[in-house]
Amino acid sequence: MQPRIVLLEEKKLVGTHFTMSLANNSTFELWRGFRPKAQEIENRVSSDFISMQIYGPSYFLNFNPTNQFVKWAAVEVLNCHTVPDGLESFTLPSGEYAVFFYKGSSADKSIFQYIFTEWLPNNSEYQLDDRPHFEVLGRNYKNNDSNSEEEIWIPVQKK
């Protein structure tokens, strides 16, 4: 599976976030709280949702399932002039991303194992960059369904 390499322009997001770890994953609670509020967000660019992770610089160097990261449930907006109560804005910086199309259950994490243990170290001229990771959950996204589709955006830079 080969990704496409994309130079992402800066994006404005509105959403909410939790600090969590893989061992203490609260993704379900994050999205359960965000989904009803998403209807209040003005100036949405599309109907897509963004699931974003912000990892510390040493997160992958000393990987442990108890390492904490910040996870966002968000949508892209034209601007952040109006942010509903209880939500926050975030500016996703521009940069290169390896974009993987994934079809399958969101519960199956083998795609991430492939990206981080095979593609990045062995099959690419890129290395991980210290910027947010995210998934675009479009109209064909169906949580935990084998027919679900999403795009996985991994921040990269040339080795």
C-alpha cells in the first residue's frame, strides 16, 4: 500500500479534545460529546469530520501504550470567528503528509502498524515529522464497519 504525498495548506478546525493514552482510550466519550455540538459550528468547509492526534516529540521514540497524547474531534471551518460555547479552535499547520486510503473497521489497527513499522522505516524516503496526525472521516466512514472508508494523514519530511 503506497500513500500519496500531499503538501497540506494550513487548516482551521473547531472541535474539542481530551488527553488520553491507548491504554486508557476515551475516544468514544470524546465523540459522543462532540457530535451534538458539531451542528452548531458555522462556516464548515464540508460535512467531513476530523479525528486528530497530537503526540509529544518523544511519543514514538519511547513508545508505551500508557504514553499520553491529545485527541481532537473536529471539523474544518473557513475561519474561527464564531466558536460555539464548549468548543475550541485549532490551526493545523501546513506541511507534507503521507495520505493512506483505508477501507476496513476502525477497530483494526494493523494499518497503523504497517505505516509505522514497515512503510516509514523500510519503504519510503520519509521520516515522521512533529506535527498533528489526523484522519478524515467522510461520508463513507462507518465506525467499526468492515466497509468503512477513511483517509489517514501522517506528517512526514524527507529523510
